[in-house]
Amino acid sequence: MTTVIGMLLATIYYTFVAGIGTFYIPDDATLSLKAFVMYLAPLSVFLVAGWGLSIARINTPGDRHSVILKMSAWVALGLYLSVAGWFAISVLLDFVFFFEL
């Protein structure tokens, strides 16, 4: 589920924000391996977030407090951290692959 959310966020981001000129990929590199890595590598963060949420659910006891509230807090934290990590990896890859002086 987190991977689907990550792919949806990536699609929205690259459609609206990156279209403004945040990330520049040269025309000759659009279908290159660099562009492929640039778009797909940051999505790996959401796989790790999904794995982390499953571990959080396994380790969250079902005592008097609601499991739904606890997992909602974990999901909010996981989504925040994964979006921050996704953006950081995107900026780093943009800098590494397409940096121009």
C-alpha cells in the first residue's frame, strides 16, 4: 500500500512540481539509464516504509488503547519520513547525474 502511495506521489510531483523546472533532465537523456534511475530509485524509500509499518504493527500491542490510533500515528510518521527521504534522494540524484556549471 505504501508503494502505491509512493508511486501516486511521484506521479503527482513529477507532473506538477518538476514540470515547473525543479529537476532538469536534458532532452538527449530522457530515455537513458540515468533518467530511469532518477525516477525509480527514490521510490525504494516507500518499500522500506511499508516494511517498517508492518514491523510497527507486529510490535504494537493491542491493549486498552486503540490500535487504529497507534497505527495512524505510525503511518503519518512513516509517510512524512518517506516523502522527506524520497525528496532528498531525488535532489541528490539530480545533482549527481545532471549537475552543470
